Amino acid sequence: MKTFMDIAGESMDFFATHIYDGINVTGAFNYRSGSNSEAILDLIEAYSYIKWAKVKPHLISEYGYTAKGMQGKPYSPESDGTCLLSYNKILMTLLDKPDRVLKAVPFIVGRAPWFYKDPKNTEGNPYPWVISRKMPDGSYQLTHLVKFYELWKGVEGKNIAISSNNPDIQVSGYRSNGKTFIAVNNLDDSEQKVNLDFPNNSSKLINKVSIRKLFLDEKGIPQLQYMKNNKLDELVLKAGETVVLDCDTKKIEFSNKLNEENYYATTYLQKIEANKPLTFEIEKAVASNTGKAYIRMGISRVHQLSKSPIVTINGTEVSVPNNWAGYDQAPREQFFGVIPIPIDIRLIKEVKNTISITFPDAGGFVSSVILNQERLIN
């Protein structure tokens, strides 16, 4: 991507990227969903800012799941289930970037009639990513991939403030014309209990709730379950499960708003040396006393090396979490991901900020450093 940006980037309005779990073309099986895809996109943004003093947006022209040997095999509902989990995990990451993603297209096609004529597909099996497959009598039948659209149907609106204290629980919220939509996804490979908290008694604004749950059953077959009039206090999510709460709400008037900004360092891709501070300067920022803020630290390191450096912002040390979005990336040769570091928003100074990162051992890179801020505006 750097080569392309160096040669043609000046003429581009956006940069297109494919994000796939599984094996895309070469390499070993791994998950892009979670911290790894965040690191990829943050790295592209960081370099865009360094070259042009602005972040050119993304177009995610394909995303989903792929693996060697999928094509030409008999139709598999279990394969549909694996793909559905990846679509939702990646989508939830992209929904956090509404200002920087022009469009995101899940890799789901219609009927793919050309594939039935492919000489390598001697048994006439359907393309693995079709929404409609040909039956022996020549008719077509919907696959489980239609559940992706059924789950997200009607979800729209303006962003509302929503957050999770567990990086493996992805959340997104919207309001539109008497509706509030809350989406929750479990990145973890194990069941997760999610306690729902509605500040300022806002749950009293909800008249009725419809719940859509997409998960895999014990056989790996995708299930889309509909529920109504549920008590909103907790959710128990299976591994990879996505839940959409469709709430009928009273008229809502917000008295304030959150203004989210990302501030990019003037350098990127710094080699890590033992006990040597790496300094990243943020030249444009706005100070605030209320809201939330994070240092988004992208790192690339072999697994046995530390992921817990000493981090300071403007001379104040902050605590680095030992958890991040998604799995530990053990099947990969090295860890490459973003670790969001929560900080007190009052540590951010007007205009110029200095972030220092010091690892106890040598090896790998700090790929990008971004200061993410959500300022509360009354």
C-alpha cells in the first residue's frame, strides 16, 4: 500500500482495502477482525496524514471470510455460519469509522451462474459466497448468508453515545424517527455476559424492544432468532454472536453532543529498541475537561516480546491494558494489532502533545500512534 500511495496516492480520493478472516491468497490461517484490521487501517491513515496532512478515506471493497479449498465443494451451511461471524465482526469495527469509511461491501454475491460452468467445478457446486444457490431441479434457494441482511435490516440513524469496557464486546448505537438501534457483538471465542447500563434513566424512554440474535448452534449452523418485549438489563452472547436491539422510543432531545477527533503523529513505523523511548508528536489537538480519550498504539512484535510498554503523554505515565479487540493472534508469526490505551482527557494539551513509548526489550515496530478524543460539548 505504501508503494501505491507513493506512486499514485496524490491522484486518489480514497484507498481501497480488502479485509478477510481466514487465508486470503497466501499465508496461514488468521483473523483480521479485531485489533489486526484496526492496525492495518490505522497504519494507512497515519501514512496518509504524514504525506498529505490529511487522512484520505477508506473504501473497503471486500470483507468477510475465505480459505483455501472452499471453492468447488458441496454447499455447506456451516461455511455460511463461519462467514456470517466474520462479516459482523469486521462490520462492527468499520462502524466506528463513519467519517473515514466511504463504503464497505461484504463479499456476498447473488447467484454466480458462471461458477457452475467452471471446468474446475466438475460437480456443479455453488460458489461459496452466494446468497442464492441452484438446486438439482434448476430452481434457486436462499442460503444462510441472507441472514446478514435480515439481521441489519432497517438499522440506520445518527450515532448515539455508547461504549464497552470490554474490548472483545463491540458496540454501536443509532437513533432515527422514534427508533433506537443498539448493536452488540462478541469477538471472543467464549460466551460473554454483557450488563446493560442506561445512564440518566434513559431506559424509561424505551416503549418496546425487538431483539434479533445471530449465532451458531452446537452444529455450527447459523440461527437468526427474533424476540420481543425483553427486559433490558443483560445479554448473554455466545462466541461470535451479534445482537441488534430494535427499540421503539419516545421523542428524544439531547442537550449535548460528543465531538470525536483523531489526531495523528508526525512520524510512524518506529523500530523498537530496548529501554529506548520512542517519541511521537501530535501537532494539532483541542483541549477539553470533559469526555473520553485514548492513545491508539499499533505495534508489530513476535509473540514472546512485551506488549506492555511504559507510555507517557506530556510527561504523565498512563496504564497500558493487557487486553485488546479479538484473539491473541498466536497462529500468526507475530502480533500486529492496535491496543487502545485509555487516558484522562484533561491530559491533552491545546495544539501540541508528546507521547513517549518505551519497551523493555528490542524487536518489532510501533506502527502508528493516534490520539482519539471524544469531547463533550454542551
